Amino acid sequence: MKLTAEVLKITAGGKRIAIISEETANSLGVHSSDRIRIIHGSQEMIAITNIATHFPRNRIGFYEEISNTFGLKGDETVIVEHAELPESIVHVRGKVSGERLREKEIKTIVEDVVERHLSEVEIAAFLTALNIYGLSMGENEALSKAMVQTGKTLDFGQTPILDKHSIGGIPGDKTSLLVVPIIAAAGFTIPKTSSRAVTSPAGTADRFETLCPVKLSIPEIKRVVEKTNGCLVWGGALDLAPADDLFIQVEYPLGIDPLLLPSILSKKKAIGATHIIIDIPTGRGAKIKDLAEAYTLASDFVDLGKRLQMNIQCALTYGEQPLGRAVGPALEAREALSTIMGNGPDDLKEKAITLAGMIFEMVGVKNGHEKAQNILQSGKAEKKLREIIKEQGGTPEVKPEEIHVGDKIASINATKSGRVLWISTESIARIAKAAGAPKAKGAGVILAKKLGENVKKDSVLLEIYAERNNKLKTALELAKKLQPIILSKKIRDQILLDKIPEKFSTEKTFMLER
């Protein structure tokens, strides 16, 4: 069927969607979310249909994802046909039924995800099934390989290629900004590709972007690494394991993460990493709550790494409170820069040295912790960080106080004296995000007090930074409501953290024992 193209001049978030009228849809024999094949000259593409009631008859509307690919300006004639369901739908349905998928079936699904042949509903069904039934190690391996094969890869022409990754879960974890220059200063290659924040107040790319550009091309990354041994860049612009980015777009609103292992290791495999430290923060405030769960996850990482010909070692680290005192992109960059210059909080310094030391020992360096400590204390790590900043297009002489942070500031003060018994990492993250982080780079939270520290009445517990007054007000109200820092003075206070509900009702309630 021949239709006239109408360019809509808006994007669909990367999705290939075409709009047609209900009458046109009936003529084609398609329903909303069915697939159509669009042919323009020698080019063709599969798109998902969206039926609009008042859309003009015999016309087809294209978002920029399609019109740019075809080079359409508007009013060109295109041929539109009903497209059959892709084979991968059969395999998605199999997983929904609880079947274990084979490597070929998984590869077909991943290829169709990358080619945009599957709708968000179908991808959501696949991910939900994975979340319910879990993945065998064979399925994890197949997904990792398929995600690498359907994207670009980096080859630095040498080994070893070192890397470090945190599974996340605690705010303020800016260790990569220290670990990368420590490793690179020792002469090892560590091309660190990082994500932007999805659910946290800051990702590594968000933090480092306050110091220099992080959206580099593959040739630019190779140039930076050739000159400095390391880099800190955003991986989203590189088309490395692109299926993972598409899966994340669906996982986020669903609040599930069934692809944790293949998501991480496919990206590491794509950059050619051979030796990787996986940081698993563990504790009540972290994503991984207890050591039993952490040991199981660590074992799975090591197993999958062997299958992908990568050396993996996992660090189970303390996750009961935010790392350092700063939470939010610019505030964390300030703290990381201050730490690498010889100041900064001890917990951040020690974690960075520990992780870097583990990486050194993975490649045969003796006394790795001592070597990492010497590189940090000698100023070699700071020098290397400034080299990386320069090569990525930033100002190498930047001082911590020159990094712009929000000028709208408010504090939460203690209503009594005591000692910090508990800090809710989830609440701290929510407050920082309410203040505008990570999109507002200068927004976030500074913790004036941390676990075990003594507090006097009316002293500052935390400071909130924002770039806009309305954001500051929202974050402040949320902080007062959540009360993320709990103090104790007596043993009785340590036992009772809270009362739920706050006031006890004597009315009869229905109770069901299980």
C-alpha cells in the first residue's frame, strides 16, 4: 500500500513508531502495536504502528527515528506492508511460560530488541518472566555474548585491560574517580566506561562531567587512553552492548533488575577488559542486604566471568551508610578531587586504596594495598587525574572550590544531643534527588555527621544544596518528613528505632496469621 510520508519533527525516545489512521490500519489489516514494513527506495525498516483517530487518511506519520534514517523531508511516497511477527516472540512466550531458553533463542531475542522489532510491552513481558523465573548460568552467558555481539567493541591491542565496577546501592560512591588514576599512574591500562544515574543521585559519568566532557567517541577514547593509560567516559554514546540500554529503559519503570550480571559483564567484555574488580556494597542500606546474598552474587559473577574469559574478583564492601559525606554530582566531584589531593574523608580514601590494591594483586603486583596507598599519597594519582581531565577537554588546574555547586542551601539540625545510630541511605538518596540531582549537577546533600559520631543539640546533621528555590523547599520538606539520621543517647533509644503507627489504636483489627 502506498502512503504519503508526514515528518512529525519529534522523537519517540529511540523507538521506531509510525502513526496511521484507523481507516488506513483497517486497509492494511493491522492493529495498534502490530508491525509494519516500510519501504523507501532501496531502504526498508520494521516499525510499530500507533493508530490515531483523527490522523489523515492515506498518510503515515514518522517520528525522527524513522524519518532521519530514511532521509525524509515530508510528502514522499513510501510503501507500507503488514509484517509478520518476529521469531523472537515465540521465544519470549516460552520464557513467560517458564521455559529455559537456548543460546540461539536468546540471541534472536537480543537481535530483535536492538533492531527495534519488539515493542516495549513484549520486552517488558520478557524481563518480567526473567525476574519471576530467574536465569540459569547458561542463559546469563548467552545473554552476555549476544549483547556484546550486537554492539561495537573496543580493542586496545594490548593486555591486561583492567576495570572496576560497583553494582551500586549506596549514595556517594565516587571511588572510580580515585581508582582509575591510581591504576593508570602505575602504568596499567584502565578505560573506564560508566553510566549516568538511573535511580541514584549520581553516576560516575555525572560526577566526572562536572570536571570535563565524558561523551567521547571510540577514536577519542583510544587517544586519551594512549596518552594517559585511562579514561572516565559515558558508555551510552558508544553503542557498546546497546541491548542493555534498551532493557534498562523498560526495567526502570518496572522497578526490576533481572539482568544484573549480563548487563555489567557484557559492557566489560565489549571494552576488552581482562581483569575486573566488582564492588558489592553489602548492608541494610544497600542493594544487597546480607553476606549470604552477597556471597551468592559474587560466586555468580566469578562463574560468568570464567565463561566469558574474564578474570573477576569481588569485593564485599561496607554498605550501611553513604560513602564519604557528599551526595550529588558536583558535590561528589569536589570531594573526590579534595581526597586525591590529600584531604577528604577516610572511608572514601580507604575504599579506593583497597579496591585499587586488589586490582594490582590480580595482575601480580605484590603488596597491592601499599602500592595504591603510596601512589595516592605521593601525588602521582592527582597528577594522573589532571592529565585525564586535560585530555578529555577539561581544565586540569581545577580546584575543588571552583566546581560549581547549588547556591540555594538549607540545613537539618539535631533536635537533641546524642550519637548517630542509623543513616537511611535510601532517604538520603531521595532527598538529593528531590533537590534536583543528578540533572541539576550542583544539587545534593552533605552529611555533617555519620555513624558513631557525637551530635550536640541544634548542630547541623546535613546540608541540602539546590540550584532552584522550589527544589530546595521540596527537598527540605522531604528531609523533615523522612528524618534520615537517627540519634541515640540511651540504650533504650538504641533498641526502639520507631513506632508504627505512631499512635496506638485500641480498635479491633482483622489479623491473619501465615
